[in-house]
Amino acid sequence: MKHSKWIPGIAIIGLLLTGIVFLNLNNSDKIYQVGIFQVVRHPVLDAMAESFQNHLMENLSGEINFETMVPEGDASKTEQMAQKFATEGYDLVFVIGTNLAQSLAKKTSTIPIVLGAATDPEAAGLVQTWEHPGGNITGTSDLSPVESQLGRLAEILPGAKRVGIIYNPSEDNSGIIVTRFKSQCEKRGITPVTATISSQNEIRQTLVSLVGKVDALYAPTDATVQSAFPLLIKTANELRIPVFNCDEGTVKKGAIFSVGFDYMALGRISAEMASMIIEGKHSPANMPIRLADQFILFYNPNQIQQLDLDMPVTWKKEGKQTYE
Amino acid sequence: MNPIVTQLLYTLEMALLFSVVTIGVFLSIRILRFPDLSSEGGFGLCSIIAGIVFIKTGSTLLGALSGFLAGIFIGTVTAVLANSARLPTILASILTMTMCFSGGLLLAGKPSETLPEGWILKDMLPFLSSPLSIGIVGLALVFALLVPVLHAFFHTGSGYMLRIRGENPPLCKELGHNLLIWDIIGLGLSNGLIGFAAVLLSQRSGYASINMGRGVAISAIAAIMLSEALFPSKQLHWSLIACFGGTLILQLVRLLALNFGIPDGGLDLVTSLIVIGFCWLNAIRKVGHPALLAQIRM
């Protein structure tokens, strides 16, 4: 035979097919099958997924089988994982990452999908409107409370007229936050100054270029910025640029304050929605997209003192102090 | 439908789709002998450009065409960089790749675009209804057209010249040909195909993203290695068909690994280990077991 050399290759295909069929036959016993489809490993996202799991187990009576898949941004893996979720009879899939949800939504219109922290599901075409999703998808959004963050900035730095924002333009969510940041700045008569980085290596250089151009710097929930936060805060402190943002962890490391919410809370809210869907009490089509329900102010008194700023008297009552 | 059957059919669909990418990469690294990694960024850029054209015009065909042209342009840039500045070829392709990331961001203003409903394969096959059947039949047709067309092209004068450019550049020069022109033709064809595959995937998935191409070139190279190890062939058209075999095996390996329920994040490791295992098996088969052991002991 001309292609006898191909026999091992064809045999391997056969072997793989047998393996896949065998593994599928084995896992037939199911109680509640809940998928977790998470775009990348990231401490914040991991915490949210964990809180989702814990709260769902509390809310539902009965055993739950969780299956987590993380494609780490690879398009071909995303497709393959999405089709696995779409075809294996999952009771619900919790999706962290807008593109993943888009891919999964193309493959199923019946399996309920709960979004964890999708910034703008309507713009992404996942739901018809925020109030009335209309399909098999609903969930929570992680829009950052930019308005309240700038309000707190005005309390501690009343003279701040130019505020910088540093972000990686290749991240979807950052784009949305930047737009909101700019419009909120304009409302308050502040000049927004954008600074973009494409990798952690550029942070130092970019910060140096901001000296004298900004009175304070906003570090949004941008994965590149957040993962290099120790470097960012060290450099910013050397250059005496006050940094504020949206979560407690970074205030501990040296940001002056943050107004944010807990991603764990989003996990909890998502779990509440998911349990209602699984128990059949509500259909995703009629469940509005929900936001975090409470905001928390954290401040770092050491940092505020080091930068010779005056701490507003009300913060001691309203906020929580935190430092390392 | 039975979940196993559905999973396998979806895997077949993706294997057909990504074998177009594998063939594109095969043309650059094997025919032209040009290690071209630009598709890691180019794949995403083509999907973005095609997505913008599709949104603006509403035509899936114009979208696909613009994706193909964008690919040709990307190939041209790489070829010009490598020839004019005398850059090492791999560096030229990496420079193009990074420029593609910026280009996509500048063009779209954001990293990903949501696309309206519409798929070029669906327009071509109006008699089929489910996306999966359209995908399998349509992509099988694309593949079945691509192989004979490329086979015919590589047996024309230009096709032979392109192969000479890869295998024996001095001869190409001696025959009075400009190396740059043939690099542009070869890389243009290669990246054009990759761009077309990017359009097929983005219209299928409903979004175009600058990050779509991450891992694409590497997976394609792994698929080529697998195809050469497991489906050895001396003739071009069989090598092209083997590209599908390699891609299918890679996708099946991933599906198998997914079904194992490996800890997340471990998928790449497990896939790589299985691929390495196959290549070892093949080496043992070729060299013979004792000889390989002797090699290892040395």
C-alpha cells in the first residue's frame, strides 16, 4: 500500500476517539452539573469563582459537581471548552470573561449562563437590555464606581485638577472604565490624562513621563496594571504621585485610598441568581443584570502622611484603614 | 444528539478550520523555509479588520475578502522587513506580530468587536440550517478546494520558483529572480490563508478580538510536526492532507485532556506531553527500540 506509513497516525486517531468515548461513558452519574468558565487565572477572578462555588453550595440543597475550565486566552481552546460546556448537559455555566460568554452563547440557547463580572453585557450583544436580558443569559457586572472614587479624591485632594489614568489598551474592560473616567472628570472640571502601557516593563518609564503632568493617578482594574502594582506603587511613591483605585489589596501595598466592592460579593450575588435559575424559580430572560450592592472606602493613613496630605476627618468614621 | 457525538463533530469542525491555518504556516515554514510567527498577531488583526468591514457593509463576503487582503498585506510587510533591512527572518516576523497588535487596537479603538449575526459559509450553503452542519460541510468544501488549487499552483512555473526560493535561494538569484518578490508572494499567500481562517472563526464565534491569534502559530507548528511524524509523505498534496491529520490529532488530544478533567492551567502541559509522547513513539518506530536506547545512553 502506498500510504502504509500512515497507519500509525490513523491508529492514533482511532485510539484518541476510543479514549474520549470511554471517558464520556464513565461520567454518567450526575447530580447538579455546574460549569465555571474563566478567562484567565487571576487572584481577583479566582476569589470570585470560589465565592460563587461556596455560596451556591450553601443556597442549593443537594450535591453539586463543579467543573472549572480556563482557556488562558487561546481562541482554539476557548471554542473547544465552550462546546464541551454546551453539549454535556450542564445545569448552568458561570462565565467570567465577556468573549467566553460570546463564544458559548453561539453554541447554546438553552443552557442557562450566569455572567460573573461582565463589564457591559448589553454592548457585547449578550443580553437585549440590562433590565430584561431576554435569553438564556444574565448575571453580574463589575462596573467600577468611578463617580464615587473621584468624589473621595476631591475630599482628600481638593486642588487636584489633572488626574492620570494608567491602563493597557488591549483589555476590553479598561476601555469602558476609561470612557466613564473621562466623562466623570469632565463633569467635575478635572482634566483627564491617559497613559497607556502594553506590558509591565513600560510602567516605570510611563510614570516618569507623568511627573508634573498629573496631581494624582488612578489605577483601574486592569490586569496588566494590577499584576505590576508593587512596581507601580514603588515608582509612584518615589515620584510623589498619589495613587488611588478600587480595591483594598492595593491600598495595603501603598495606594492612598480606594473605593470599590468586593469581587467576592459579585460571586455571592451571581450564586444567588444561579440558585434561583437552577431551582427553576426564575428564568434568566427576566432577571436584570445586577451590580455590586455596597461600596467600601479603604485608606492608608501612613501613605497619606508620607505624601503630606490632610486626611478628611470624616474618613475615620466612614472608611476602614488598612496598611502593611 | 449524544454529547460524545456532538463533541467529536465540533472537534472535527475546529480541526478543519485550523487546518487552513496549519496549511498557511506550512507554506511559510516548509515551502518558503521562512519561520513566520506573525500570525500570532496577524490572526487577530485580520479578524478585527474583517469584523469592521463586515459591520460597516453588512456583507460577510466583503468581510472575508478584506481578511484575506489584510493577510496578504501582513505577509508583504514581513517580507519587505526581512529583505530590505536584512533582518533575521524570525525577528522580522516577530516585529510584524507586535505591529499587528498595535494596528488592531488603533483601528478598532478597543481590543474586541462584537459582530452581528452572519457567516460567509452560511451564505454559501443556504440549504443547511444548523451551524454545526454548515461548519463541517462548508469547511470540508473549503479544504477540498484548497488542496487541489495549491497542488495545481505549485506545479506551475511560479509554483516551482517559489519552491526554489525556499530550497535554494542562490539558484533563484542566479535565474535572475528577485528574492523579495517571491517572499512577498509566498508570505502573502500564507498569511492570506491565515487571515481567511481568522474571518471564518470570528464570524462563527460572533466576535473579533486582537487576542484571538495567541497560540495559533505555535499550535500550527505542533500540528505540522505531528503530521510529518505520523503521516510522512514526499508529495505536496499528501503533505497538505497530512496537515489536516496533524491538526485533527492535536484537537483530539486536547479534547481527551479536557475529558480527563485535568486541573485548569494544566491543559497546555498535558497537550504538550501527549504530543511529545507521540513524537517519541514515532522516533522509536523509525530508529528501532535498541538503537534509540543506545542513543540515549550516549
